[in-house]
Amino acid sequence: MCRGAGVSPGAGACLYCGRIRLSGARGAALSARVINGLPHSFPPDAVERQIADVDDARALIAERRPDVPALLKRRRTIYHDFYGDQSQAYLERAESAVLLSLARFGVRHGSFGHDFHAYHNEDHALEILDRRLGRVLRQIGVQALPGRDWLALSLFATCHDLRQRETVEFTHSIGNNEAASIAETHRILEIAGFNAKEDRELFVTLEVMIAGSTFDARPSAPNPYNTAEVVATGGPLAPVLAKQLDEEQPAWRNDPMMVRAIELALIASDLDTANVGERFTDLANSAARLAAEREMRSGRALGDASSGPPVLSFLTSGQERYFFDLHRFCSDLGRQVFADAKNANASRVRALAAALKERYGGQPADSYTGAEVLSTHLALAESLAGGAAGR
């Protein structure tokens, strides 16, 4: 029975509609098989100890990103108005988990701390949580998904990239960054008031979604492993999770909780890679951020000539390969919301790559820097966007 039965939310909807809650043991066993053999020894680090609770996170976010509480208030109003008072406690716990994960992400790899990653930082989490999920809400409406799905996707936005510096090993298709992020996400959920047994569905769903966000964790991946490189040179694991489950535990398809977790992993993957279907200047900006992080992780300064050719290659042939050959939408929702805009961006992606090649391709490799290529890339993108409609 739906836990909301007997409650009459404002729009006649229920936060739990469309979901069947199964026993924690069954969900846990199936989830373990999804990531069978994956190391789970990822204890709390210094950042977790520094931002230990929701109060710490709330204070930091209020100081550094006062736009975030306003965003969460708007979303809470949307969900509460549709799902009613029975959703309030769950919404508050989810919001606490979003704040805690976002604050830790910003300290660990973002602008709140000392290990800044140009792409994998709090802005990436917020572009999913705010811009992309906001677009989905506007385009298909809050009624299109059960309330818990919206909240799981929100938590995916702020939790899936929590760890970016874990030791790389290739004994499993799921990366150690993602495994560590899953472990920390479970601790965050518990701090926020969720219970691993009573809320098993959320724990398992986020575990599957984050596992599916792994990019190209294979021995053929770059050496040394570069988290910015693989985002643009490999595909996500989400589309093949079902196949892996089929091989290890075919009965998973009889479990509605696991079926929905896989479906949400596909939607989450599309949100994670939806830059291809955003405004062209947003797409160009995300590529520039990835290029900058790639150079940082490779030990090349953007102001040095050694970074010029790699940045040029990444922003030209690399982006064309990713956009046209590697990227595919995984879900019907992703295609519905973002595919038309991706198609509209296609000619501009080719034009931008051609213009960059024309500008730098004939120059000596030591005559320009990565910073110069990035600046030219962004300026050309603004020009190709063709005014406000393209931006």
C-alpha cells in the first residue's frame, strides 16, 4: 500500500505514487550484486569531519551561495503544493542532504576550498539541480514523475561527484570516485535523518544512479587517469547497468524498486551530460571548464605553451567526437527535453571547431597557450550563438 494512502495532498497526488516499496534485505541484496566486488572501504575524510552536520553546511552555503537557499525554497514550494503536507518531513530531510553534500563538494573540489576543479565543483552540481532539473520541471511538469524521483534526481546532482581524488584501479567497471561518493552519500543521508532500512529505496536508487555516472573506467582510459578527460572521451556506465544485472542476477527485473532505480540512472545520466542540449554558450562554457580541469589534472599550466596544443585538440576534434560519436541520450525524458536543442547545436559545434583550427592549426605548437585557446573558444562561441536566442 502507498504510505500516503488516506492522505489528501493538494493536487490529489502522492509522494510515493508509482513506487512499490520492497523489503530492505531484498533491495540490499540486489543492489550489492550491481556493484559486486567493488571496494567499500571509503571512510570519512577531512572534509567530512570539517563539515560534519547540516547546521555547518547550511551556514557555509548561506555565506558563500545565498542563491541556493532561495532555489531550494522555490522547489520546496512546487513539490509541497503538488504532493501536500504528507511530503513535508521527507522534503526537509532531502533538502538537508542536498545542503550537506553541496557544501562538502564545494569545500573538497570547488570554490569553497583549496583543491579547485574547474568542472567538478559545486557549479556543476547546481547546473544539474537548478538549470537542467528546472528545465525538465518547466517542460514536462511536476506531475510527470513521482515526488521521490524528483528528490532522488536532486540528490544525484549534488552527490554523484563528491569524490574526485580516489586511487584509480580497474578491477571493476565502476570507478573508485563513484564508489567513494556512494559511501559518503549513504552517510549524508543518515545525517540528514534518513534510515538505511526504512528508506532503503532511496539508498539503493542513489547507489545505482551514482554507479551509472562512471565514465570509461577501463584499462584503456588515460594514464594517468584524468577525470576531466574521460568525461569527454568515454561514455557513461548507466546504459549498460541493466545488461550487467542480467548477467549477474536476471531476477532483478521482477523487482520494481530495482527496475525504477535503473530507469532513474538513465535519466540521471542524461541530466549529467545534458550540456549538449543546452544553450550553445553554456555548452561551450562547460567544454572550456573541462579543458581547464584536464590541464590541471595533467600538471600543465594554462599560461604555458605546453597546454596550447592539448587544449586545442580537446576543444576541436575532442568535442566533435564527444558530441557526434559518443553522446547518446539514455532515456525518453532526456530525449524529450534536450534532443531538439542538441540538434540545433550541431552546426555550431562544427563551426566552432573549424574556427579554432583555422585560428591556431597553422601556428607552431609553442606559439600559443591553453589560456589563449580558451579565451578564443569562448569569444567565438558568443559570436556563433547569434544573439540572445543562441545564448
